[in-house]
Amino acid sequence: MVERTLKLPATALILVHNHPGGNPTPPWTDIEMTRVIVEVAKPLDIAVDDHIIVGRDGLASLKALKLI
């Protein structure tokens, strides 16, 4: 993800993925992965604006949940 951002060259990105099971609530693995991506992107001057999880039951924004 960060590599593709560097090739564009973008200054920010929004992560999006789906939960096929339907529940968009982010598990700790999604939260931790997002934090790692934020830390890797920071020294490259790339902001992670949000991470959105889409499920059959709706969506969750890690930014809105104050997890990033």
C-alpha cells in the first residue's frame, strides 16, 4: 500500500477493506496493522487519513472510532 502511494506520488491514503462475515467492527489485528502502516508512512510524509471496514451490516471508520 505504501509502495503504491510512493509511485503515484500521493501525500495521503485511505485504507479500505471488507469483512465478508458482515460485521464491520475492527478486531485488534486490523487496529494494529493500521497503526503499523501509519508509522511506516509517517517518515515518508504520507498521512493515513482513515481505515474503513465495510461489512454487510454497515461500515466502521477507525478515524471516527478514534483508533487512529
